[in-house]
Amino acid sequence: MHELREVAGFAAACARSALVLFECGRPDDARPRAAIEAAQAFAEGAARSKALRDAAWAAQRAAHAASAAGQDPASEAARAALAAAGAAFLHPLAKATQVKHILGSAAHAARAFELDDEGDPGVGAKHLARLRHLASAAVIGVLVRYPAAPSGGGRVGELLREFDAALRR
């Protein structure tokens, strides 16, 4: 449970880095912030509960709303919040898809910053480099128990694999 809380805290910090991109475009929608706060609360000892899962689904709905409004950076920032809340539900089976629970918030945050800067892939890479220091030894220890990140997933998947490879070095 300690390691799971470490992963959730890391995921919350990664998602929090992009929250401004959501809140600037959608200041009246608190769902992504609530998901990040729920993930952080779990990291600090709160129960892994239905409320945490509900906060994740609410962040997903916020991502869809932002996307429908043509606010792609905000949508990706909300997806980062969704991934942060979902990190608490990392499954112990060693499947590559579980890497998304560990690093998904970072990949979505990086993509949000790319989209905010006309899709510049260098921006995403630089953001991931800044997030790298947030990954504690415990987070990396959990990560390396899983196979490398899976293929697919478009640009977010590419960012996920880049970050996964960087943290495994």
C-alpha cells in the first residue's frame, strides 16, 4: 500500500503541473482539480474508495467537454487528472498496460503542453524531463516490475514510452 500511495502522489504531482492549462480555459469546471486532490488525499493516507473512482470519471467527462469545445490542451490536462486518480487502482499483475497507471498522468500533461504550443514535440519532451525528478526511487521500483509501456496510443503513447524508457535507465 505504501508503494501504491507513492505512485498516486507522483501521478497527482504530474497532473497538477498541467492543471493551469485546464483552468485557464475552463475556470468554472473543478472536476480535474477534484480528481487530483482525491489522488493526493489517497497518497496521504485516505482510503481507496468509490469517491476516488467517481472523481476520475468526472475528470474524464471534463476532458470530453473540453475536447467538444475545441480546447485540446485543456482536454489533455483533464486526462492527466483522470490518470492521476486512476493511479490508485494500479493492478499488481505484471502487464504492460499497467504502466499507464504509473506514467499516464505525466504523458497526458506533456501532451497538453505540446498542444498549447502548436503541437511542438520538443515541448512535451522538455516537460517530461522536468517531471523526471518527481519520480522517487519507490515509484521507479514499482515501474520496473512491469514490462515496458505498450505500443499504440498515438502521441500520448509515444510520450508514455519515452518517459518509461527514461525512468528505466
